[in-house]
Amino acid sequence: SAAEKGGHEYFMLKEIEEQPDALANTLRGHFVGGRIVLDEQRLSDQDLRDVDKVFVVACGSAYHSGLVAKYAIEHWTRLPVEVELASEFRYRDPVLDRDTLVVAVSQSGETADTLEAVRHARAQKARVLAVCNTNGAQIPRESDAVLYTHAGPEIGVASTKAFLAQIAANYLVGLALAQARGTKYPDEVAREFHELEAMPKAVQQVLGTVEQVRALGRELADSKAVLFLGRHVGYPVALEGALKLKELAYMHAEGFAAGELKHGPIALIEEGLPVVVVMPSPKGRAVLHSKLVSNISEIQARGARTIVIAEEGDETVRPFADHLIEVPAVSTLLQPLVSTVPLQVLAAEIARSRGYDVDKPRNLAKSVTVE
Ligand code: G6P
């Protein structure tokens, strides 16, 4: 009923709007006495200190949350982080031992490939930490440590609030490792945590763009394909934006690393093709920003219809943006938490305009428990 959907036509929009709460609830209780704490912790501080390599294994959007987290975890801990699709990891012969930490990210905690990846890792003596949204699910039950996301039940098959909560939880894992290894001073860990704590407010502000983005979605409903470009943490955001559009609107959509533009994707650009560009902050690394600006100008010159997600007040992108969606200024590593939101809304609204069931896309299941 409309009441269950919080007055919305579909659950997904309600769940998109619940993202500030999902983030706040996921962070709550994890910074106690100046230290990051996990939920179930069957690993000692020494175990965490001994970690010399991290794998993140997951499927779907959860995999994208791992791709985002790689940037933060490597930066904060100086540990190598590999992010891998659970279905690939389990059939390879990954190099694992007791000093390897495998982070298994799963909303449901029941995804077959992720569960088998966990079993494979444990059989090789690796330590396993689960990031999960479902209390007592199989993956957390079989793991050495657990960090629960508190996004609440997610009804929409395409993940939204669970995805944002997974990014936050993965970041807590990174901070816990940095704290154990001493690669960050306690005051730096505290500062990063407090920056995370400010994110629900920033996401709330992005929700102010929902109607603008829905209108854009209606305009784009007849497109044949949409491309998504990003760099650095904006790259996995581009992948997630494309996945949402495929899942919901049954439209050809692809995410690219902006630096790969000249290695293929630019050949796809034709008159009127919508290209979504996820801009980094102009106040972050100048080189990242200026490279993206030149990428947009190139695709616009070739006739693409540019849809630019940029930090508010970023005047340099204006001349190249056919549609500009502004997000609040946050530090570079936290940008995915704000820049993903308009992409979720865009995909949902394009799907709705095309007459599809946003909450139950064809052929997809909320949780893939068969292989
Ligand atoms: C399915 C869902 C996705 C989800 C993926 C992984 O494909 O439709 O939204 O990201 O499974 O699910 P998990 O429960 O392991 O996070």
C-alpha cells in the first residue's frame, strides 16, 4: 500500500530517502571511548595487527561498496586490498593464510557465492569479517568477526540504503585496522569517524535534488543507452549507477573509469547519448578534477548529452554540463555517499517512466541463494 511505501509510488524511493538514517544507525555505537569497535569480535587485537593483506569479496552492489572502500582502506592502513567478485574468488586459487583478512560484504548474508567464498577462505586459515545487514544470517554465523549494517529491511530488489550503509561499515573496518596497526593516530581515527558521522546530514541535503533528478529521468526515458564515467572513488560510483539502470530500466548502461575514455568508450559517443559524469571535488586533488573537466569537454564536443554530478559551487564544470546536479562538499573519500544518491533516483525514475516495476525488476531476486 501507499502507506507502507511512505506515501511513495515505490519502495525504492522510500528506501532512498531512508539513507540518512541507514548511515546514522550503522555508525552508532561503533566509536566508544575514543576507539572504533566492531559488533562480534572473535579476533584479538594481535590478530588485527598481524593482518598483512585484505580481500573484499561480494556480489552486485555489495561488490561495488568494496571497490569504493579499497581507496580508503589502503590509504588509511597501508595494507594491500584486493576487491573481488565472490564468484571469481572462490574458483581461483587466491593466496590466503592466517594473516589475510577477508571481508565478506552481503546485505542478506545468504548469497551463495559469497558464503562459499567465506568457506573457502576459512579452509585456507584466513580470518573472515562479515559486513551484513541481516542479524544471524549464515555469512556472519560462519565469520570470525561481524559488523552489522543497520539499514533496516530493504524491500526494493535493487540495493540502495544497504549499499550506502555497506560503504560506511567498510570504512569502519578500515579505521579499525588503522587503529590496530597504528597507521593512524587516535585523533586521526576520531576525526575520520566524526566526518562519517556528518554524512547523514550531507545525504539529507542531496535528497533535496530528488525532484530535479526525477524530471531528468523522465526526459531520458527513451534513451537507448547511458554511459557513466568516474575517476578514483567516482569510478565505482559510475559502475553502481550503470548497474542500477540495467537492473531497473533494462537499458544498456556501462560504467567506465574516465581515464579509459580514449581506450574504447569514446568510440560509443554519438549525438544525444546521455553520459553521466561523477566529478571529484574541486577542492580535492586538482589533477583529478582537471582531468575530468577535460574528459567532459571532449565528450560534449562529440555531441554527448552531459549529466554532471558535481560539488555545489563548482563553476568550472558549468559550461560543459547539459544537466548539473549539485551535491554538498565532503572530503574525497566520502563523496560516494553523496554522489550515488542521484544515480539511484535517476535509474528508478527512468524505469518508472518506461512502465516497469521499480521494486521487482524482471528476472532478478533480492538474494541469490542458488549458484
Ligand atoms: C542481488 C541483489 C543486489 C545485491 C546482490 C548481492 O543481485 O539484487 O541488490 O547487491 O544480490 O546481495 P547481498 O545480499 O549479498 O548483498
